[in-house]
Amino acid sequence: MVRFRKTVIAAAVALSALALTTTTAAYAHDLALKRVASKTSTASSVSWAHYRGELADLSPKTDDVYDGARATAVMMGLNHESTFRVTIRGLKEEAVHKKYGAHLHTGPCGLDAEGNATVGGHYNTTPTGLPPVVNDKTEVWLNFHVNSDRNARATAIVPFVPDGGERSITFHEKATVHHGPGVGTAGLKLACLPLDVKKVVGSE
């Protein structure tokens, strides 16, 4: 298991770099993970997701700092832990030296026919029936600071692996503020990108 974990982590680092430099990143990411899983002698599973492209505009009637921006997102999950890395490029000039927040949300990224965001609430791991616990361990919080080149990067490591299904990373108008056990806010949803979580199962 230790060898498998080190191999997967090394693959994640390499593939994250690859995602920023080549248009074949998604294919290479998928192929490399399948090879890692097929060669291991320990039963394990790897979950992963990758996206590279433009952000979907959730507020098309207004101008905001995300208009025209592009992003790369990579998620790697091994057993009970996940690492998320998001890189954003081409933010508006007024975003420079400011902080913003992004989170993993339920629901697909985009707008419906009426122009309403299809993005749901935060992906939260509080067990059903209990009061929601809202923090950076039960959810994926990706706060980031925009540099002078109008780019930003955020990383989050969480003690869970999200289920598959329609997910999105949604970008907000402000940085995340934690108000207590059940509340965390970051303002309006302004942009998003789709995140299709997949799983590769290791052999016995």
C-alpha cells in the first residue's frame, strides 16, 4: 500500500504539471492512472477528475473578474483522502492582489433555459440526519490570491473522496469566511467549471 500510495502521489504531481502544458492532458491522466492501478498488487482505488478550459459564466448579465478567464482543475483521491489543485489564468485587472473563494458544489456547471445557475449547494460530507458541519474538512474550500499577472492557484487536501456524479467547482465574488459550525459564506456564484469524478479500481 505504501508503494502504491507513493506511486499515485508521484503520478498526481506529474500529471498536474502536465495538465498545465499540453492539450492531451486528460487522455494522459486517464491512461497513466489505469496503468498504476493495473500494476499494483494491493486492492485499492484511485478517484480522479480533470478539467481544462474556459469558465462558465453564471452571471452573464453583469461584468465580473472571471469573465474571459480560463482554468485547470485536477483532483486525485486515494482511499479516504483527496487533493484538489486549481489554476486560474486571465482574471480581470481589478482582481489583482485580492482574495476570492471557490468550492466543490453539487449539481452540474452552467445555466438552465431560464438563465438560472444549475449549480447546487456545497458538497458536504456531514452524515444525513445530523446538523451540517461546515468547514474545510467537511467541504472543499479553494481560497486563492490573485498575483500581479492576473493568475491564481489554490490547493485543498480533504479527508474524504467525493462520490461520482454531476459536480462543479464554483467561483465566488469573495474569499470564504467561516462564521461557525454550520455557516461559511463567499458571496455570489459568478463562474464555474465541471468536475467529472471517475474511479480506477486496483487489482487484488
